[in-house]
Amino acid sequence: MVFKNAAYWQLVILYLALACSYASGDQSVKTGPYEIHYTAFSSMLVPADTASTLGITRAENRILINVSVRKGDEPAAVEVQGHALTVLNQTQPLTFTEITEQTAIYYLAELINHERDWLRFKINIQFHSDHPPYALEFSRQYY
């Protein structure tokens, strides 16, 4: 999906980035020349009009997973796949949607979480170069 109104989407992405950082601590990891930023946060932090535009369902039991990759100062297009596991090892696949704007590329996935739980996220990032894939793993507790 490519969005034409760059200024509007820069504000949306900035808001999402700030919300992500505030909600659950934006984290990053470096692998070779790439820096991977990732977070998971409540969909309720996304303003209703932005959620509607992006096709995101806002609900108390919905979690958004946000992944972005940069190579130096430039956004990097990648393939992102993954799943989440509950404490009982129940697996929920994650379907990532690419959001592209002039200065950033973001990959968002939605997850339904029905109860208080620790979720383990296992995300595979495949680069469009000869760099080997990166297996990203992190956990979050939701109430």
C-alpha cells in the first residue's frame, strides 16, 4: 500500500512510533548494516480516524505489532512473517501489512488476545539482499 499524502502519513507514523514507544518500550536490534525496530501495543492507542484509514480494528483485546527496518538512514523493504505464542503454547499466526511512505516502511500485524497473558513473539525477517534472515523474538505481558 503506498500513500500519496506524505505529510499526513508522516504525522500518522510519528504518532504510532510515539505511541509504541510510550506503550511498551520501542526496542531495536542491529544485524549487520540493518537496524530493526519493533514493538507491540494496544490498538486503542491508535486514533479512530487513523485506524479507520489503515483498516485497523480498535478494541481492548487487539494488539498491534509494529516492525520497521532501516539500513543506515534509509528504510529497508523486507519480508516479515511470524506468530505469537501464549503461555500454553497456543500459536496465533501474524499477518503483516506493509505501510510505505516517503521516509519509512512499517510492517503492522494485528493480534487478538482474550485474556491476561504473557505473549512470546517469534518474527522472521527476510532481507532483500544476501544478508541472512533474522529471527526476532520478544515477550510482552498483557492485562
